[in-house]
Amino acid sequence: MIFYFSGTGNSRWVAMQLATMTGDKAVSITGIEEIPDLNGEKYLGLVFPIYAWAVPEPMLDFIGSLQEFNGFTYAVCTCGGEAGLAMKKLARIVPLKAVYSVSMPNNYIVGSEPDSGEIVHEKIEAAGTRLNGIAVEILAENENYMVEEGSMAFFKSGIASSGFNAFARSTGPFYADDRCTSCGICEKDCPAGTIYMSEGKPSWNKKCYQCLKCINGCPEEAIQYGSKTIGRKRYMIDLYLKDKQE
């Protein structure tokens, strides 16, 4: 069984690819009502994005609810390039036999412009090649630690990550501009369940993972985060996968 958390689709795609390559099943942890019985399962995979060089809160909460598992447990994180010490910290919480990082297209448009279409396709293709190798390693049950930690990993997964969680997860800057059509997609798709419709426009409670699914997934590009996202392209992996298929 492969459990994944995903906002804009990068980690979902990775989980689905691994499921196909290993003959396994991928299940989203978002909105999951009951943890599947893991008795008889040979593999337990965890797939998720890195947020500020740390494992995102919903995945940590999910892991805390898992029963003891004696099979081959592995984790794969998606990131823009560096994971810091996130995976080593995770290994202190759950026993992991193998750990990998996979570089995927940038989706944190609050911080910077997304990658160009050309770079997105190049990264997806490179990720597919890497996943082929990871799948072989998993099926062979090889113990590995293949994570790009990057420079200053201790600082990034410590002080910088703590600062992000304390100050950069505010929902205050979110708003919908005049392009909003009251479709309610953001409310339905919010992994934190924090968005609600008020007088035809989305409003945000305080809880937020900063997955940015609401911003990137809005079909009208109407949702903004202060002035930082105005005029920036949006990113959802499905748009690029569709281009590739066509």
C-alpha cells in the first residue's frame, strides 16, 4: 500500500507511477475515513512533498495513526531540489528501510514564478527515469538513503522550517478577486478543510498547510496570496501531463 499527500499533483503522480511500477495501490490520505488494514501487505510506501525542508503536517498526523507494520517501509519525498534533514527526522518517528527524494517542478508560487513549460516537462521526464530505478530498489527490498539534502540542511530543517510554520502559514493574505465565479472548487478540494464559501466568495479559517492547491487549482486564477501571486502563472501537474499525452 502506498499512502500519499499531494496539493498540486506532484506527489500524487509519483505515488501513482510507483504503484504501477511495483504492482501496488496508491491511496490519498486526504479525507481518508478509515486506515486500511495492513495485515498481509508486503510494502508500505509514504509519498509526500517537502514544505520548507520538513514533512508536511497532514502526513505526520497520518503516520501517527498507523498501526505497527513489519514489512518493507519506504518513503519518497518530492521537492524543488533539496529536502534538508526532513527524511532523517521522519526516520526517527517511523522505521524506514529506504528513503528517496525526487526533484519535481516548482509549485510554490508565493515564493517565485513557476518553472517554464519546457523545464516542467524536463523535470517530469527525469523524475520518471528516477522512479524506474527507485521501483527496482523497492522490489528488491534494498535499504537505501538517496536524498538530496542540500547545503545548510541543519539550519533549513531547523530554524528556517520553524519560522515557516510559525509565520508563513497564515491564511490572512488569501483572497479571491473579481474573477471568482463562486464555483466552490477551492472549498471542495482544500486538504485542510479550511475554506468555506461566504456570500459567494471563498473565505479561509486559520488552519492551512500552505499546499497552495486553492491558488493553483482555481480555474479562473482568481485566488491570490496578498500581492505576491498577482500575475504569476499557476501550476497543476495534470495540465502538463495532458500536454504530454497530446
